[in-house]
Amino acid sequence: MSEAPLAEVTTRVDTHCPYCALQCGMALTPVTPVGRQVGGGAGAVNDVDARITHVAPRDFPVNRGRLCQKGWTAAELLDSPERLTTPLVRHGGSLRPADWDTALDLIADRITRIRADHGNDAVALFGGGGLTNEKAYALGKFARVALRTRNIDYNGRFCMSSAAAAGIRAFGIDRGLPFPLADVASADAVLLAGGNLAETMPPIMQYLRRDALMVADPRRTPTVAQASLHLPVTPGTDLALALGLLHITIIEGYADADYIAARTTGFAEVKAAATAWWPERVERITGVPVAQQYEVVERLATANRAMILTARGAEQHSKGTDTVTAFINLALALGLPGRAGSGYGTVTGQGNGQGGREHGQKADQLPGYRKLDDPAARSHVAAVWGVSPESLPPPGPSAYELLDQLGTDAGPKALLLFASNPVVSAPRSSQIASRLRDLDLLVVSDFVMSETAALADVVLPTAQWAEEDGTMTNLEGRVIRRRAAVAPPAGARDELWILHQLAARLGCGAKFPVEPSAVFDELGRASAGGPADYAGMSYQRIEAEDGLFWPCPASDHPGTPRLFTERFATPDGRARFTAVEFRPVAEDLDPDFPVYLTTGRVLAHYQSGAQTRRIRPLNDAVPASFVELHPDLAARLDVDAGDLVRVTSRRGSVTAPVRLSAEIRPDTVFMPFHWEGVNRLTNPALDPTSRMPEFKVCAVNVSPVLPAQRRARREDIHAEVS
Ligand SMILES: Nc1nc2c(c(=O)[nH]1)N[C@H]1C(S)=C(S)[C@@H](COP(=O)(O)OP(=O)(O)OC[C@H]3O[C@@H](n4cnc5c(=O)[nH]c(N)nc54)[C@H](O)[C@@H]3O)O[C@H]1N2
Ligand SMILES: Nc1nc2c(c(=O)[nH]1)N[C@H]1C(S)=C(S)[C@@H](COP(=O)(O)OP(=O)(O)OC[C@H]3O[C@@H](n4cnc5c(=O)[nH]c(N)nc54)[C@H](O)[C@@H]3O)O[C@H]1N2
Ligand code: SF4
Ligand SMILES: [Mo]
């Protein structure tokens, strides 16, 4: 294909990047290699051969003409040789090609048998925050209507659940940013707790001015390099930091008494809980110097416009909900939420991380961000679905708890998994992989052979972002259009089609339309009157208006870019302070495991790496995992850059080369989770409210691999030199 001259044969299609929640606007221009045009439809968009796709940034309100490295190279996976193009069915040890009818019949037969033998809950579903709104909605409906199982959850549980729980607790609603991103640019003081946005959402940095930005992170990240203050927080102690900042706010007289009286409830208890958090005590626990604590408060309190943002560094802990609550308490005490150009927000992660948590693929949820245990919500949604409210199953377990029950005596026997790679991304992953192996039936839908797909009994090849229509809801709560530029490879199918086909085999195909716009219209009706109300949206409106912010309850409603300006989404319209207590990390250091491990991301790779490890420029940029550690720790361990070390926790161990960095605390090592291995180490201690695992901190031991050989090598070199 590479020698064929290129001819631009189709018009450009405006869509959005497949990866993170920024959902940068991009234009795709499909190109057909001359001489490879298929007969009849030469040059048509839907030519199977029109697959080489040029990516260019658009001037969309979030990215304003910029893309990161991942966005620029996103189209490379469309015609990668690693693309799955036919269903695969396991025969003994190997996966072999099968046609769609064979694969779907087999799944439906096995599901029917398993349900007959073990009941409806024996079949489980697992979804993903990368799925379009339409697909996430269809998946939730499929679980409740076609399978009638309570066992459905999704990878967003590992991502946004703590911030979501805290947002609902305080504001009565969970929309990551309750204001457009453009507002961030006008803030004179921004505290970012646990986010490395220069690597995780690079174009967002244009909104964060150096003089405004203050970052709490155990590492001096590229984001910190663009900030005017770095708080080098000890992993797992942000809750103490937030309590301490509130303490200073109160004793220095910065609390906004008028705002607190007019717009909130519960301040007295929170004030009482903060009294014990003297700056010196906070410094001892968090490592953040007293002077820095005062500086943060003073800058937030005296700015014309101020914001507090949290991201996964503060949230992915067994106390993530309380930590976010403590930062929201601080924001409320300063009078920020609902004030023009100010507020609290969480920076949502996955492409449809926001929409993915609104439409019912979560264990306890119905579309429109309704609760599955709310009788009124059940009646409303059941009516839209044409089923009886009593037929809807009750809420089920959260993602980790669900995965950890698979294949056990009491747990589900079959799992249908869409758009996640838990063998790499779930905590204590060796255990999860073994649970997946214990299933009677594992079905994985993906477009590449992920580590999880490799364990499946049936693999279903799906369409990718540039091959499908639908909507995504970005980190601002702005609903945008994903649009198809090229057709999928002949053997791949869209999930809406797959779910329809399976539903038809289970006797309810008519309830599962395959047209994305039909699904979106139904989603709008199902969401009507709920917190995340899409009822007034249509594809036409979304395209005409650069996206629409929810809630948008009627076709003449303009959408809601800014929440909370008049009232909060609580019964009395006031934001709720909630007193929270500090607690230590679930697994602290001891002589056997004397170093903290924290985990996260690098610029070039996305999530479990299933996509980006298969894109050559990204793989070249960072070809393998590594352990980032401080030179002082390296000296103590007697290791150099590039040396292999073994990192061991109570749950497992992994080997990777050393990357030296003076920018990390000497008591902490960092590993990215884009390669299989690091999650063998992580601690599945769950937050009691959100059920978020403690991805961001566990205790490990770091030791040199084969120290004897390396020492011998060093002695040889020494001998040669002297
Ligand atoms: N390149 C890239 N971009 C991405 C993604 C990706 O995989 N790759 N994924 C997307 C998704 S789904 C998400 S959720 C977002 C995540 O976006 P971020 O939250 O920005 O990313 P992380 O790297 O997980 O964590 C951020 C920082 O938290 C710090 N940290 C670790 N422990 C603590 C702690 O206890 N306290 C504090 N304050 N900080 C701590 C880490 O050092 C790290 O620098 O990124 C999105 N964008
Ligand atoms: N140690 C550690 N672990 C973590 C985290 C951390 O910070 N540290 N972060 C957590 C977070 S925030 C997240 S969001 C999770 C993410 O973890 P995963 O859920 O594993 O994320 P992805 O790698 O995005 O997995 C998506 C898979 O689905 C495929 N896919 C993408 N789009 C589609 C689609 O539309 N349809 C189908 N069928 N397949 C699709 C991709 O090829 C890929 O194999 O990881 C969590 N795990
Ligand atoms: S910042 Fe996110 S949405 Fe934008 S190009 Fe990069 S990965 Fe894509
Ligand atoms: Mo995430």
C-alpha cells in the first residue's frame, strides 16, 4: 500500500479524538490510495479502501487548534495489521476465526444455558468509559432488559467514582467541571491536587497560567514545571492537606461568612473538625511546608477568581471520596462554587468518562444519572423500555468486587466485556486474570487483541472511533458528536449491532435499535427529568452549536454551561458541607516494604496501552515500562539508570528498568500502568463510599535484579580502566 500515490477523494469529516475526556476537535480526511478504489463506489466515503486518514486539529472550544501526540497519531490504528477483523472462537488452547453467526449463536446458547442452570445473575457485563453515550446506554439496558442481571459495572469505577460520590454529596449532582473550560483561563489562582495535565491533557495547559497554578503532587511533573508553586505532598495525605488549608482559611478570617450563610449547610461541624489541623501537624503528615500552606490559602482567598481542581492523584485512594469532600469544603468555605469564574471541579479522564457514568452501565444506576433503587426512576425508565418496573434487577456490586467474584461458586459464570482491559488495569491484576480464567464463558469485544481478549472464549472485533457515529460527553459536560469518516473493515461490527443481534437471539431484538441516532433519541426520553437530562438534545442541535451542555431538558432549552449560579442541585438548593476525618493509607510503610509505589500516566501512552503500544511513534517514544526513582534511593539500592529492579508488594512482583529522577520524593517510586505488571502490585483496598481502589499508593520493596552479575560486571570494568 505504501507505494501507491495518494489522492484525496473525500471531504473532511469533523469529529473528536478517540482518547481522553478533553475530546479535542479534529478533522479527518479519508484518502484512498489510487488504483485501490473498489468498483462502483470509487471515491465514496464508505469505500473499504478509503482507510488512510489524515488528522488535523480543529478550532474547537476545548483544544483551540491543538492536539497532543496521541491525537495526531490516532488514525494509525485504523488500518494497523494488529487490527482484529474477524470473530474468534476458542478451540482448546487457541482462538480460531469464525463467522459472526457462529460466534453470536454460540454466545447466545451458552448464555441461555448458564442462566437456566444458575439464574440471571450468573451472566455479568463490564463496560467502559470510552464507549459512546449510545453504546453505554445500550449496554445498561441490555443488562437490565435482555439479561435481567444485577451484575454490571464498568472501568469508570476505577476512574471518576470518588469525585462523583463527593460531588453528589456536596452539590447533589456530579458534572466533572460545572463550568466551561474557558472559565479556568480567567482564574487568578488555581489549586490542582493530584493532576499531571501537561502529560494527560496537554492542550488544557493553555488555560492554566503559570502565575495562577499551584500543584500538589509527590513528583515534580511537567505540570509542576509550568506552575508557580509545588506542594510535594506525601502520597495518600491530601485529605490532611485539605483539612489544614481549611483550618488556615478559618483562623486567618478568609472564610466567606455571607456565602456560607446564604448558600450552604453544615459548616459548624466542618469548622469543628478542622480545628485540630494545625499547620505544623499538617506539615508533619503531608510533607508540605507551613509557609506553602499559608501561601496557597492566601492566593486562593485574595484572588478575584479562584478554582480548586482535583484529579486521580488525590482521588484514587481508599479515602478518595472524603479527600475530594475536604477540597470541596475548602472551596465552599472560600465561597467559590457558583461564583463567576470560580469553583471546584474534577478533571474527568476517559473519552466519555462523563457520559459513561450517566446512562446506566454503572451497577446502581439508570439513564439520566438516576438511581436504580429509586422507585420513581424505575417506573420512568421501565416505561420507556416497555417493561415492568418489577422486572428491573436491583443494584449489583462495584467493578472490583464484581471482577473478584467471577467464576467463584457464588459468582457469575459468564462475562461479556466491552471496552476495557482489566488484566492490565484492575488492581491486584493476577487475581483478576485468574478469576477471568475460571469463567465458563468470557466474551471480549475489542478492536485489538488486548491482554484480556487473549483470555476470552469468544472475541468480537468492533468498529473504531473514526468508523462510528454517536455522541460523547466531555469533561465539561458538553455533549459532542463523534462522526464516521471511514467504514470499518469488512469483518468488524459496531456494538449496537452486536447487542441487537444478541438480544434478538435472546428474544428481544426489537428493543435494541442499531441506528445511533435512534438510540440517542431513546436515551433522551429515558433521561428526561433526571439530573443528566438530555431530552432536548438532537444530533442536529449538537452539531450546530459546538456541543450542548447538560441538563438540556427541552428542544428550546439552551443547555447549561454553568451549574450552581443560582442554586445547588440539592433539595433545599444549598451546598452541603460534610465533616470528614483523616485516615492513613490502607497499607503504610514497614521494614519489609519500606517504599511507597504510586502509579499513573506518561504522555505517549493511553491507559492499559492496548491502543498506543500498537502505534509506532508512540511506542518509539516510550517502548517499555520503567521505575522512576530518586538518585538517593538509587544510591541506597546501589543501582543506576537502566538497571533492572524488582518491585514487590504483598500481592506480587514485577521487574522493570530504573529511570532516575531528582523530581520524585526519595521515599516514593512511580510506575506507569500502560504495561501489564504494575497492577499485580497495587492494593485493592476500596473506598467505602465510591468503591474506588487505592491505585495511587501501596507499600513496596525495591531490590536490584541479579546484583551479583552486575557487581561482577562493574568490577570487570573497573579492572579494565585501572
Ligand atoms: N497520556 C495520557 N493521558 C491520559 C490518560 C492516559 O492514560 N495517558 N488517561 C486519561 C484518564 S482515563 C485519566 S483518569 C486522566 C488522569 O489524569 P491525571 O490525574 O492527571 O493522571 P495520573 O498520572 O493518573 O495522576 C496524576 C498525578 O498524581 C500524582 N499522585 C500520585 N499519588 C498522589 C497523591 O497521593 N496525592 C497527589 N496529590 N498526587 C498524587 C502522580 O504523581 C501523577 O503525577 O488522564 C487522561 N489522559
Ligand atoms: N495502577 C493503576 N491502574 C489504573 C489507573 C492508575 O492510575 N493506576 N487508572 C485507572 C483508570 S483512571 C482507568 S480509566 C482505567 C482504564 O483501564 P482500561 O479499562 O483497561 O482502559 P483502556 O486501556 O482504555 O481499555 C480499553 C480497551 O477497550 C478497547 N476499546 C476502546 N474503545 C472501544 C470501543 O469503543 N469498543 C470496544 N469494544 N473496545 C474499545 C481498547 O482497545 C482497550 O483494549 O485504568 C485504571 N487502572
Ligand atoms: S489531549 Fe486528549 S483528546 Fe486531546 S489529542 Fe490528546 S488524547 Fe486526544
Ligand atoms: Mo481514568
